[in-house]
Amino acid sequence: MIIDCHGHYTTAPAAHQDFRKRQLAWAKDGGGTPPVPGAIGDDEIRESIEANQLKLQRERGADMTIFSPRASAMAPHEGNERVSQDWARANNDLIARVVGLYPENFAGVCQLPQFPNAPIANAVAELRRCVSELGFIGCNLNPDPSGGSFSAPPLTDRSWYPFYEAMVELDVPAMIHVSSSCNACLHATGAYYIAADTMAFMQFIEGDLFRDFPTLRFIIPHGGGAVPYHWGRYRGLADMLKRPALREHVMRNVFFDTCVYHQPGIDLLARVIDVQNILFGSEMVGAVRGIDPETGHYFDDTKRFVDALALSDEDKQKIFELNARRVFPRLDAILKDQRR
Ligand SMILES: [Zn+2]
């Protein structure tokens, strides 16, 4: 079977975005009771999914998508702490409804209420709610809740530890994922995402996070940012900084997806990074829409790139399915319940 580890609900019904507008207006004006999400019918959700993510999943031959709220709209820096909590909750509840309607096609991953400088306990509480009550299998953790000024401490800082303790206890991984950028120097999907991915990896090299949390697991999306291309630089820096070899120090706990939108990039990823550490992902419908004029195929139709890799069928099955089942044990349990 084929598991896409990286999909976003970029096509949510209009009432959802309307709630966001009302929220931000409320935060600006101050006073009064905070707005509540508007009603969205199951039919609206079905329409938004069947014409988009589900259609593409079927056309491209995937079976299950690990599904989270629209990444660029998470924007934890907007509004205030309460807005951030209500927005995360509304987004996650909507993902839970998609999963409820299509349990064989989607599994839920949550966004977190990470208003800058708000207590990490907010994120812990929402993670617990999503995993325990909504049946989610993972989360998207934003390493820079400020939206582009990188004011939060590195991911290895102890201020993040209560969140990691909850992740370990619940046995769920996190995808490192920033959101929209409020820094004009950082285009969201072209610069900010890739930079944040690369920065997270370097932070893991500098720190000792996985000595403290040997079972903690992160997915660094977008092919691991610039890391595979610069693998020699990172191995060299680990050596220079007197860190252990990356294989033991980082790569027992960190995985890269295949959201790289051309064949040479995927070829390099698979050549440099151990097959055990690669999870199939497409990030559809989302970051890069449109058809590559050089190939005639959608940029984010990444399955064809993995199919074309010079690997054994066994190794491809690890990338397509087995690694995801290992990194997301709660997904493995759901699939086993479904006799898959
Ligand atoms: Zn994404």
C-alpha cells in the first residue's frame, strides 16, 4: 500500500476561512465574546475533498494520506493566545471530520496553538486532545511561531521538553512545519519552509535532544530542506563540533519526506539518505500547483519519481509504506484494525 505522509486540507469550505476573518477582527477590536466557528455540513466537506485530495489520491495511486490543516494558514503569530487556541481547535476538528468521513483514506495530524511566548502547555493540551479524543496519529510542530523572525529558542532547548515528553508518552511523531511568513525576505514555501527545515536539522546536530529522548521522532519535510544536497557539510560540521556521527546522533530519530519536485532531487535523496529514513510524501494539494512543462506531469505528483528510483521493490515498499508504519505506530494500529 502507499501512504502519503504529507497532505494538507488546503480546500476547506469558505465558512472556515470566514471564521478566521471574524477571529482576527475580534482580536483587533478587543472586547465581546470570542467568535465561534460557523456551521459546515458534511456535504460541503465531501465536495471539498472528493474534487481535490481524494481525486488526486485515486488518480495517482496512493491509498492513505496523513492529513493536517492548511500549513500556511496556521499562522500562530496572528491574533492573540486565545485566537491561536480556538483556531487550532477548529482546524483540528475539521480534520477529524474528514477522517470520520473517509477513515480508509485519511489519518489526522494536528496543528498546535503556538502563539509566540504562550505557554507550551497550550500545545501539550491540544496534542493530548487530538490524539486521545480525536484519534490523531501525529502533529505539526512549528519551530518558529513568530512567522519569520526566529524568536523562539532552538528545538533542542529545554523549554520544548514538556511537549516532547507528551509526544513520547503518546508515541506520536512531529513533522517540523513553519507556516506563513511575515518577513518580506522569506517567501513562505520557497524560502521560509526550506530554511526552517534546514535549520531544524542543524539544531539537532548541535544539541543532544535524542540522548534525552531516544524514541522521539521528527519528519523534516520538503526532502529535508537543503540537508541531503549538503550532506558532506553536515557530516563535516558534526565532526568539527565534536558531535557523534550523524547516523547515531540524529538519523535514528529524523526522517525526510519525498516532497522534492523533480527526478534528480529524488535520486540524490535516495542516494545520500538511508532508505530507512525516507517517507513518501507529496504535500498535495498545496505548495507547488501546476504542471511541469518539461515532463507534462504535476510537480507534486511525486510517486512517479519514487517509482523511477533505481531501488529494489523491497526498498520502495519501505519508502511507500513500511517506514510510515514504523514512524507513526498509531497509523499502523489503525491500518491493522482495517485489516490492511
Ligand atoms: Zn506541508
